Amino acid sequence: MSTEKHDGKVRGLQFSPWNLLLIVPLLVLVTPLFNMDGPRLFGMPFFYWFQFLFVAIGVLSTWIVYMMTRDKPTVDAPDKLSVEDLDEGDAR
Amino acid sequence: MSNLQWPELIIFTILFALVTVLGFMASRWQRGSTLDHLDEWGLGGRKFGSWITWFLLGGDLYTAYTFVAVPALVFSAGALGLYALPYTIVVYPIVLLPALRMWSVSRVRGYVTPADFVRGRFGSPILALLVAITGIVATMPYIALQLVGLEAVLRTMGINGSGIVGHLPLLVAFVILAFYTYQSGLRAPALIAFVKDILIYIVILVAIIYLPSKLGGWSHIFDTAAKKLGTPSPATGKPAGSILLTANNQLQYATLALGSALALFLYPHSLTSVLASRGRSVIKRNMVALPAYSLVLGLLALLGYVAITAGVKPLTNAATGKADGNTIVPVLFDSQFSSWFAGIAFAAIGIGALVPAAIMSIAAANLWTRNIYKEYIRKNATPQEEAKQAKLASLVVKLGAVAVIILIDPQFSIDLQLIGGVLILQTLPAVALALYTRWFHRWGLIAGWVVGIGWGLIMLYGIPNPANGKQHFGGSALALGNMSIFGWHPFSGSQVQIYVGFVALIANLVVAAIVTVIARRMKIFNGTDDTNAEDYHADENDKDLRPIGVH
């Protein structure tokens, strides 16, 4: 659905089917799915460990969307993920 | 002030002194050409990378109050308190895409607050003013609540005096915070957040591994909690809670989690941290990595059950004379850990109060400066004057929060924060939906806001809390049977509960849509849109981006 004009800038709504994955974590709002005591895991009722499991599912869904929808090959230098990385902020 | 816990106090004071030094040093950290500009003072130069943003957002969203209040809710009500977990699971997938658009359009147009965006998008100073006021009103009690978290820790360490003397340490802590925020702006909490979060992670990991093994394992902890919560309470004659949801509170659980998730990034302080990041990739990485904190919060919530098993009794607040449920986690640490480790844990919670309090006061100050001061009081304010005004406003906001806690019952802040969540959710159509569509008419949005806020307040006012005998503002769970639309009860007799904010938001959207259709029919002018379609996709390395912090 994106519309690129001759100046190369992106306009309009960018939609990727991968974005639909973001709906998956919302399943954790459907309480009847997991509102029960058993089976327990490490002594923890199902209600609790199921939701902890969904933290991982949430991360996974968001991560896949991030990986699959990255805009073009990124031109910038790789993010070094360090505090020092910020120093270049002035130079940019 | 008799039984002071000296080892805890000493460790707490040392760590507190450390972050104070950091706070003042922060003004020189990653310094731009000037601090006299909101881009610099209020948004740290808009150049934070992935790690800093992660610590900053983590420190911002997972506050000291959260860390004491969530386990306290689990302690007293059981499974319902765990709503914080689904809330922080769904928030990042929901927010990822709109946050990117908000960052881009704000970067291009130089917006600092959500109200700036609304002003630009609809050309409506009135709508922007409503959004700004909602933001300030919702944020103020939130700042005050950080003090409640800090005070819970101080009282557990034995600083439990009565009257003004009892509040003195709190006052000192906040005055220090106010000064380094004034001087360093957003850089101060960004730097301190590193210390806070590392301490929190250490404490939680130790607590969650050590305590269950000491107290007989999770199985035993859950069984004990189930038994204790199932005992009828003397006040109401009903069980206080249960370790699973009941037929009546499942809908409340889901709507509260969803409503809170939708509200979270409408709070001005969350947006401040998002806008301070360098680019879109930073935000995306953070939405993937922030659930690490959700895991911590979920584990922390379980400490409520651990506290039940350990037989923790909440402390009595000497200033109010009432039992303070928020002290259960500090008391648990105090009774189960050696004093030096308890000191570290308390410092983690205490510093955890400073980071969000600083960011929130900056966000409120930005709103005041950009959307009230510059819009209505001094239209030609230069960027220097804006920065000066915002610095002063941040002082006023913090001192106001301290005054509220000291002079009025803390319960007042807790009520206000509950209301604040419902209020801020009502800005969703004007702020979040407007990122995608300009279909809503500005007068529709204003009408929806009025109805959402008005009805939300009416519903909250009518909710009693039998457990503590309060008549009004007793909670955010509305029994569907009590829902009244001009006297009509659509779900008469139903005891199923739902989150008030969610109901108000639906009313808000319906009214906004109806008024939009009418306004369009009548061809009422819908303001000028300052933003272009490509603004919503701009990224850090684009050419001809607006320079940052230039006068």
C-alpha cells in the first residue's frame, strides 16, 4: 500500500502482513483460556505460568515483526549498543 | 523514631548519595551546544541510543509505586493483582507501530509533547489544551505516588515519625531531586536509571530464587495463600480474594489490563522517553526488549503471596495511624533478608521513585510550557525562555507533589491516580488514532473527551469499597448491573465487573464518531493539518531533518 514518489520518501500507510503477528500476544487477555489451577509447573498454578510463558510469546512476536519489517537495508553504522555510542550524537 | 535500622539506613544513604552525584554530573554528560532549549533539557538532545532508552523507559514505566503497590494488591486480593502482567505483555505489541509514527512526526515538526502533535494535526488550541490539562492532571498524582513508594521504604527502616518531622527525610530527598532535575533535565534520570534498574534486577532475582526455597517452595506458598485469601474477612463477611479469577472479575481483569496498556503511552512521561530516542530502530528494539521488565514485575507480584506465607503484617503509618498495605514488600525484605541486602533492596525501591518522578515532572513541565505558557501567556517566547519556564515548572510540580503528600492523606493521591488512568485514556482518540487518520472531526474529539471524562468520573464516584468503608472512588471495577445510561440499566442485575476507563472510552469513541458525522454534514471547518504524509515515516538519517536544539 505504500506509495513512493520520485523523491524516494515513503507516504501513506505502510502495511506488512507480518504486523498481524502483533495480535497474537493479545490472546493473554482471554482469561477463560488459562484461569485454572492445574497443571502446575514447579508448584505454580497454570494461571501463573501460562502468563509468564506469554511474556516470551510477546517478545517473540514483536521481534519477528521487527526483523521482517526493517526498512530497506539500514545505511547507518551498526548500533554498538554502548553508552559511548551516544557521543557521536553531536557529530551527526 | 526509636528502632532505626542502622545497617539498612547506611547502605541506603550511600547509594542515595551516589545517584545524587550522578544527577548533578548528568548536566555535562553528552552535552549539546546548550541546555537552554527544550530539545536538550526536556528531551536529552533527542539522541539516546538503544541501551539508554531501555533503561530510561524501564525506569520510567516500572516505578517504585508499581513495585510496592502490585505485590500489595496481590497480597490483599490475589489473582486480580496479577493484571499487571498481561498489561505489560500486550502494551508493546499494541504501541510499537503508533509509537514509530509519533516519533517521526515529532522529530520532523519539533513536537515535544502529545498536545503539540494534536495542535499541529488539528490546528485546534482548544483540543491541545484539553490534552495538555489531562496530561498534567493525570501525571501530578502519579508523581505524588512515587513519594508513597519512597515513604513505605523509609518507614520500614524505622523513620516512622509522626507529623511534619516524619515527612522530613522525604522532603530532603525530593528537594535534592528537584535541584538536579532543574540543572540536568532528562539526562539526570537517564543516568540514574542505570543504577536503579541494575539494583532492581539483582534484588528481584535474589528474592525470587532465595525466598521460595526458604519458605517451603512455590507449591506450599500458593496453597497457603489460597487458604488465607479464602478466609472470610471480618469487614465484609466475604473472602478477600482467591488465587484464581472468579466468574465476576475476569472481564475486569482483561479490560483493566487492556485499558492500562492503551493508557500507558498516552501518559506524557512515557512519550517523553520515546521522543528522546535517536531513531525508529531504537524504539523498535526497545519494544522487543522491554518485556524483560514485565517478567520482573510479574515475579515481583508473586512476592505478595510470599509475604502471606511469611506471615508479614503491614506497618502502621505513624502519620496517618492506619495500616499501610504498601509496606508489605519492604517488611518482607526486612524480615527475610540480612540487613545489608535489605538496605540494597530499599535503595532500589527508593531510587526507583526518583527516576519516574524526575521524568514525570519534566513531562508535566514541557506540557505547561509548550501548550499553556507559550500558547496563551507568552506567544513569542524564545527557546531560551521556554527552557527557563520549563525548569521552573518542574520545581513547582515536584514541590506541589510533596505538599500534597504531607498536607493531605496519601489516600487522596491513590484515588487521584486511579482517576488519572481513566482520564488519560480519554485522550486516545485525539492522540493515538489521529496518528493514523484525520477522519475524526476536532469538535467530535472534543465532545468525545467531555463525555468520556464526565461519565468516567461519575462512574468512579459511585463505586464504594466495602473493605475499607469508603463510599466513593473505592476502585475502578464497575459491576455491569450498576451501569446506568441516563437511568437505563442495560445489564441490570449483573455482578460481572468491568474497568471504568474502558466503558468511558467506548462512550468517548461513540460520541466522537456521531459528532464527527454531524460536523461533516454541516461542513464545519476542521482546522488545518500542519503535518504531511511523509512526516510519519521520517527516520534519523534522512536528509534535511530539522536540526535539534537550534534557536
